[in-house]
Amino acid sequence: MSAQQPTGPVLSAKELVAGYLPGVDVLRGCSIEVRPAEMVGVIGPNGAGKSTLAKAIFGLLRVRSGTVSLHGEEVTNRPAHELVRRGVGYVPQLQNVFPALTVEENLRMGTYLRPKAYARQAAAVEELFPVLADRRKQKAGSMSGGERQMLAMARALMMEPQVLLLDEPSAGLSPVYQDQVFDRVKEINAAGVAVLMVEQNARRCLQICGRGYVLDQGRNAYTGAGMDLLHDEKVIESYLGTLARVR
């Protein structure tokens, strides 16, 4: 008889409180969970704590109270490199590539904990991001914003993460590159990688995510299926705007 597959969340954060300044909390009891192979979106107004949530989960910002768990094991405030080793990938919004290094060198940095895996993983990510195969010797700093975002996601995938954290992946990109980024995120998820995506393009985020969370002032305001939130009149009025109403 085959072993039962785990049914609990691959990643969960419960009642997180965190901030950048002493005594000033950006997250005020925020909770999320991501199940295996699920794509979850986090939306909300500017200053709601979306990016802060990603940083706190990934160990880049100290959690003052609450817990972060990976496969049921608490990993609160563990260093980022340990989370990478445990199967968590992270793509920050800004400064997400090494501009002075080539595409190939950036990808090699993605396997610094497991360098022997480079050749196999490079072939896999170049299949997902064909533009990178043609730009191996190009300096990352000379690439367009959309190409750099592709490279950043590819580098995060080099360690074969079980869950991928994306912080505003479409920010600052042209509509064409936004479409490409969202398409690649869907392909990554379809390959079995769980995704937690913090995103400023709320409508597109909810369209492709199975579930979504709406944050406001560091707390959970709404949660539900992505398409349900997209059609929720209260969410539209308060967070998406009337232009986002789906007809």
C-alpha cells in the first residue's frame, strides 16, 4: 500500500506581527497558508503589508510574534539560506539580479548550495525561459526589466523549490512583459510548485490564483477563492476600483 501524501499546508503563517521600526508594526496579526501545488495571491492597498509579509516569511524581517511553518515545522525567523535549503524560493521586487554578472553566472548563484545541480537545472529553466538560453553571456544589468524578472524567477527555481514567494513580479513592467510573467508563473505552478504571489495588479492576480487574501493595515480583510474575490462587490469597491469590475 502506498504511503499517504501529506495533506496539510506546505507553508503557513499565523498571527504575524512585524515591522521595520521599534514599536511600529506593519503586520498586525496577518495569517496565510499555501497548500501543496496551490497558487495563492495576496493583494491590498499600498502600505497594507503585502511585501512585508513576504519578507517576514522568508526570514528577511524579524517576526515579533506569530509563527511561520513549513510542512508543519516551525521555521519562524530562520535565516533565508536555511529556508532555501528547505525548499523555499523567493524573488524580491527590487534588486533581484546581480547586474554585473552574466545570465549564466546569475543562474550559478542560484545553485550555490548545490553546485553539482547546475547543469540539469539550467537546462530546465532555459526550457521555461527560452530567452535566457540566448543570453547566457549577457550582463544582467543590460537586460530589459521584463527579462531581468524572468532571470530572477529562473534563479529562484534553480534549487527546485517546493514553494515560491513572488513579491510584485509585474511591478514596473510593460503590459506585454506583465502577460509573459503571469504566463510563466502559471507554468511554474502547473509543474507542481506552490506559489505565494504578492501582487499590485490585483485583477490579474485574482484571475490566475486559486485562492486570494486581501490585506489591509497589516491584517486579513478578506479571503476566498480568487474568482469569488474578483466578483465580490465589497472587494471591488474597497480595493479593486469600479474599473476592475468583471462583466
